[in-house]
Amino acid sequence: MSVASSLSKLAFCRRLARTPGSFLRLVLHSKAAAKRGVALATAPDTEPVEYLLNLANAPNGTALRTYAGDLSILYEIFWQQSYRLPQLRANSFHTVVDVGANVGLAALFFLEKFSASRLICVEPEPANFQLLQHNLRGTAAVTLQAALSATDGVVKINSSPLAYNAKVSAETGTTEVPAVSMPTLLQSQGLVWVDLLKIDIEDYEQQVFAGPTDWLARVGVLLIEIHSPASQVAVRRAVQAHGFSWEQAAGKQPDLGLFVARNPHSPPA
């Protein structure tokens, strides 16, 4: 990291921290996480640390794990502004569904920047889900522990030292969690229309979009993280079959990264 980038990050931490203690913890724990690195994260300390942050919808503190990748997500969303995309600026997103909500940092961003009045957060991994509930307490968000799938049922997930990398895997998964299809999710929450659907499910998007996708007619904008070329093909094919536009919003490779698909139709009256 360059000197200018390091100074920018330090200034961000000072603005973000509500107290000197939180600022000091944020700086020291960020340095510790960077020093340990991904290669040394095979047995991370998973005890969360509470930070008092200047986030509009987190007045009671935000709990993040030093060595599980939570701090990286914090910087990605609120320092690098990964979801502040030109493709999303012209829209009002009153109803947002966040699939792969992790520990709730993206949800806090959506509540603040998009003025979402209804937010449904779906996360399968048990430790992530516990922090998701903690970090969104006091907000209007609804949290559901489940994995998005093409069909309802049960799936197995495998955890990862970097907790945001937990994946659905029939071969190596060790933890069973409920699986929910998008039609069931929409019906259970009484959602006729979703203004913004964010999906980040660690390459399981290929399986989800290989199933029935009639539910896309009820989605205004899809914001999706694509993790493999095969997933990019499956998702693009599905959304374009429903008349959606398809555009890469961020990513260093043409088949990977954040993509935005937009429904040409308006919500039902």
C-alpha cells in the first residue's frame, strides 16, 4: 500500500471511529490482521471486537472479528465505496434483499445510502449470522439464516478462516443449514416487488440461476458478485432471457466481479 493510500485509510479510520478508543482499536487490529495475512489465517481468533462507529444505523456498536476478514469488508464497503456505483445512483431502493449478507456491513450501507425502508438479509453461516443479528439490532432489517438455492430444503456449507468465503458444498460441507428458493423467500416476506436484490454467494450463483428464474420478473435491479466465468454465463443468460440489461460494474476481469442487471419493466401498480 502506498503512503498516500495508507494516510487516506488512516484518515478514514479517524472519521469512522466515534471514540478515540474505537479509533485506536481499529488501527491496531487492522495492522494485526494485515500482518497475519491470509496464509497465516488457518486458526484465526474469532472473538469479535466491538467498535463504536459513525454509521447511521449502528448507534450501539458494530462487532467485527480481527482475523476473519470482517475488517477487510468494512474497508471495502465504507472506504473504497464498493457499492457506490454509477449504475445505482439514479434509483430509489425502498425494498432491498441482501443475499449473502455476511455480518451486515453491506446492509448498513444500503440503509444509509439508499434510504431502504424494508431490508431482508439472508446469511447461512452460523457465526456470520450471529454477528449479522448483532450488528443490525435496532434497525428495521429482517434477518434469516438460510442459503439461497434453486429449491427449498437443506444444504451443507463449509466454513473458511476468512468467514466471507463460506460456501455451499455437497462434497466438503460440514454444517447443514436451511436452503430457501427465491420464490419461497419472496412469498414468506410478502414481497411483490424488490427494488434491489444483492447476491453474493461465493459461486453458488451458477446453481441458483440454472433453476427456474420466473421470480426475476419481481426484481427491479440485480446487483450480483460473479465468482467464475461459468457463473457469469449462467446468470447473464437467465437475466437476458427476461429482458434485463447486463453490465459489469466493477472487476479486473471481464467475467468476474460486480455486475448490475436492470429490469426494463416497472413494479406492478
